[in-house]
Amino acid sequence: MDILYLLVPLAVVLAGIAIVAFILSVKSGQYDDLEGPGHRILMDDDDPMIPDYQAEKKNLRKRKG
């Protein structure tokens, strides 16, 4: 039973630290744009998404001729 005198205040202090950390992260803008980084990873390619068949034909003509 004596351990509760230690565990209850310790739990309150840890909860307070977690709340302060959450408030600081919200104020610093950590949760402003949740979808942007995910879309940037997917669209990071330099190549166009739709192949350019006319450019491929021109390259084949240059190689042959």
C-alpha cells in the first residue's frame, strides 16, 4: 500500500510531461500537414508518369540513321 504514495505522484508527473510535450509539438507545427510528406514521397520521381512514345520513336530513328 505504501507503494501507491510513490506511483500515483509519479504517474501524475509523467502525464504532465506528456501533455506539455504534446502542446509544444502542436505549437511548433508538427501536425500542420499530415498528408504532404506522404504525397511527396510518392511523387518524387523525375521521370514523367505517362511515357512519351513520340520521344522514343525519335530516339530509335536517331540510332538507326
